[in-house]
Amino acid sequence: MKIEVLVQGDPDVQPFTKTFHYEKIDEDIFVESAQLIKKRLLNNMRLNIDETLELFVTCIVASLNENKTLCEIQKYIPELLLPNQVMIGVPEALRKLTFTITTNHIDGESISVSTPIKINPYFLNEQKQSA
């Protein structure tokens, strides 16, 4: 399975693509890295962009293995992380994600998620509005 993630963030930042490959022989590595990320969350550590993308891809792979539909997966992704679980700037850097999934059964189908992590308003913006 190959999952390409097109990452679009703030308008002034160039989009980029990251590719993940998942094969049954690599499943132990894939599962272990997901467990490390979940352990970081349990220890109240914040995730960086790469860890966040890996968590999303891990959930997509697990959901596909459970025979969930792409529509179900698309609805589930924004529920995975809260803004306080990722480093500052990650929600803004991941404003829109497009996952293109290629497997033996799925040929290049895509899932697009806008605002996969809620973006909290900044206190500086609140002061300007109230002044």
C-alpha cells in the first residue's frame, strides 16, 4: 500500500507531499512507531508535523484493514487530535490534507480533510477585536 499525503498549510507556505509505504512484512515497524506516538500523547508530549502525519496514516491503514469505507475514514480523521496535543504551528501547517491511497484493491482514490486539527484563535487576535 502506498499513501501519498499532499499537505497544504498557510497560504504563504509552499505545499509539499510526503509518501508512506506500508507492506505486511513491515507491519511490526509500522505498529511500533504508532505505539511510540501514542505513548508520547499519553505522557502529555506534543507531536510535530511528521509524527502527526504518521498518526493519521496509521489510522487510515488500520481503518482500511478493518474494512471501513473512505467516507468513514474521512469523518474520523478530524477527531484524532486536539490542538493542545501538537506543537505550536502544526494545525496551521496542516490546514488541508489530501491522502491518495493506492493498493491492490484501491487505485489512487483520495480523501481530503480540511482543518484536520482545530485551529484555536490566538490571544493577540482577540485583543485587537476587543480594542
